[in-house]
Amino acid sequence: MSRVVKQSAILVRVAGGIVAYGCLGAFLCLIAAQLYRWLRAGEWTHIGIAGGLRALLAWGGVMDTDAGRLAELARWLDAPTDWLGWHKVLDTLPASLLLFTLSVAGNWAFVYGSDRLDEINEADGQA
């Protein structure tokens, strides 16, 4: 097999592992924070995808007053003027569901990359 194919399989495996375990860690942290708030205050705090995106943009240093697409996204998340149905979906769906789904997709890529590397190594006689 060519070196490019092997390198792409390694890239898929590494990227899949980063996404899988990064999103799994974020999912567990989010659930732990919600559980902590529930045990402390007695009410479950809903964190939607829109709220998670707002927090991620603020953490990344994107301000509402900035120029650019990320600032425009931040303004839209705070006060949507169009795509109101999509905003409702993002506000309603839990961020934990998105993180868990991304973790599963990343795990699939990690396993696929590992299997592909095994096939390449067997074809090269490096089993």
C-alpha cells in the first residue's frame, strides 16, 4: 500500500480518538456540572446546544462587538432575526446529547482507522 493511504488511516485514527475522548470528557464534565447544580439547588439546569455554543464562543474570546462570522454567530445565538425554528431546535436539544453523539462518531472513526491500519499492515506483510 502507498504511504499516503497509511498516513491518512493514521490521521483518521488520531483525529477520531481526539474527537471521541475529548467529547466524552466534555460530556462527562457537563453532566457532572448539571448533577452538582441539581444536588445543590434541587433543580436540573438545562444547557441547550445554543447555550453551549455561546459558552464556547465566549471562552474562545469571540465578542459580540467583533467583526466576522463567529461574532455574527454569537449575535444570532443571543438574538436571532432569522432561522427562528433552527434556533429553537438548538436551544431545546441538550448539549450533552450533541457531545455524546460526537463522541460516538469519533469512536467510529477511531475504530475504522485502526481496522484500516491493520488491513494495510497485513497487505504489506507487517502483521
